[in-house]
Amino acid sequence: MRYWLMKSEPDAFSIDDLERVGREPWDGIRNYQARNYMRDEMEIGDLAFFYHSNAKPTGIAGIMRIASHAYPDPTALDPDAKYYDPKSKPERPRWYLVDVEFVRKFKRIITLAELRLHQELDGMPLLRKGNRLSIMPVAAEHWDLILGLE
DNA sequence: GCCAACGTTGGC
DNA sequence: GCCAACGTTGGC
């Protein structure tokens, strides 16, 4: 069982939206590294931080659970969808997603600025300069430390 | 196969 | 809204 961090812009889909629907396909990922994590490494039951990007403030808003194995992202195959990719074909899908389930919302956002204050978190990919990856692994010790901040 | 141009992400 | 970082595309 592994830990992850997954970004979403709350204007598009927030932790409150996930709480309302309970379960949601994490669609629209169009980055190979992020796709590979979902397709090749995620397992049902893994836990993930729900991270609000491009938000006020940016930071970790809660926890969700990986609820399915990876399957082809239907929005890549639908010409009318925002994330349509003509290079993805039903017989050879290029993009994959997993379903996620709401677990809980934090009492407060643990902000990016606050995470940067903790030297123990220096190795986190999230905090690396220039990082733009929207899905990334979280080390168990980092996961535990962040939970302690809430 | 190189690499410049371009587009996107995402913090600020 | 700005802009740094970086992934992708496409001409050669």
C-alpha cells in the first residue's frame, strides 16, 4: 500500500465536490509520468492527499482512496470532451485514469507555504523547484508527518 | 536525433 | 496577470 498526492484546481473540482459525489474518475491527466503512476503503480486501497492547486491558498485539503485499477480515460476518446486527444484510439488508448473515493476533508488546508517550513519534507517532489507534476508519490514518513500538522 | 518554438502548469 | 519551468511538437 502506497501514498500519493494528486492535484486539482478547486475551481474545476474540489475536495467539497468529491465529498458530495463520493467517488469520481480522475480524468483529464495528459502527462506521461502522471499516467504511468496511475496505470502501473497505483493499487486499490492506496491513499492520496487531495491537493488544491491554483487556489487561495494552495495546499492539501484532505484524503481520498484509490478505488479502481487504471482504465482508459473516456474523455480522451470523446471528440466533444474538453480533454479529447485524437491520438488516443479505443483500440490503443493513450491515457488512463483511476477512480478515487472521498475519505475525509482536513479541518483546515495544510498550505504549501507551511509544508516548505519543515526541513524533514525537503525531499518531497511537491516541493522541488519547478515541479509541475499533478500526480506524485508520497513517502510514508512524509505522509505521517503531514497528518501530524493538521 | 537535435533543438527551437510553443503551450501549459502553477506559484506568486 | 506575470513569468519560470518544463514537456511536447515539428522542421530539418
